[in-house]
Amino acid sequence: MVEVRIARMDEYGVAGLITARAYEEFVDLGGPDEDLLYLRRIADVADRASRATVLVAIDEGTIVGSLTLELHRRTNADDDPLPDHRAHIRMLGVDPDTRARGAGRALMRAAEERARASGKTEITLHTTSLMTAAHRMYESMGYERTPDEVLPDGFVLMGYRKGFSGSTS
């Protein structure tokens, strides 16, 4: 049984390394410096924990994944402000050696519960075309595709959204 809870300060380093490890297969480690900077940013849980909720998944006493939940503030100051009715998921990552044991789903469910408890009526996230296993999970959990976001450099982020029952959005 996977346990999910808020990451403790003494767990930030491990949670960051696990999350970065989950993303390594999706970046070109021999390529542009931006890829390495991106992995460093993903690994920096301490930085984003000051602005967002960082959840960890624990399986048999070991951190196997994490998820960052934006409830009131964005982790990136350059992003548009978060609308009052929306929560946003960032940087969901599960250790590749422990995938398919339910940690990703447990993290997603915990994020949804926290969003509802905070009065949010919807939750959103972005992913990339390479993360096909994640797409299947999101869709099986009731997330619907939303328009893609194209970054200034042409990189495409696929949008997903889930409204909570009883919401008007």
C-alpha cells in the first residue's frame, strides 16, 4: 500500500532526485544545457516547496515519487497567476524502478483531495507527447484534454483538466 503525504524538509533532496530520475528518459542528457538545467530545477524541491505543496509517495518506507500541487501560487513566477477556482499539478514523477505499483495514481488522488478541500472546482496539468503512460493514467482517472500550450521555443505542452462534481466550471 502506497502512502502519500506532504514532503518533510529532510526529504526534499531524495524527493527531488527521484523526480529528476523519472524525467531523465524524456530529455537529451547529451544535448542542450537547457535539459540539464531543467532536471536541476525538477530536483530542487526545496525551492518550490516554499510556494506550493509537495507530496511524496512512500512504498515500504521508501520515497518512490513526488508531485507538486499549486493551490494558491505558481512555482514559476513567470507563469500566469493561478485562477482562484483552479489547482494545477506539476512535476509528477515516479522512480522508474517502482512504476506500475500505484504511486502515480495515489499521488494524483491525494492532489485532487487537497484541491477539493481548498475549495477548487477544477484541477489541471500539462504533459508532453512522450509521456504516453501518463496520458493513459490521466484519461483513466477522468481527465479530459484541453488545448495545447506552445512555449516560445516551440515546445508543446499537452493540457489536461478535471472538473470536480458539483462544480460549475
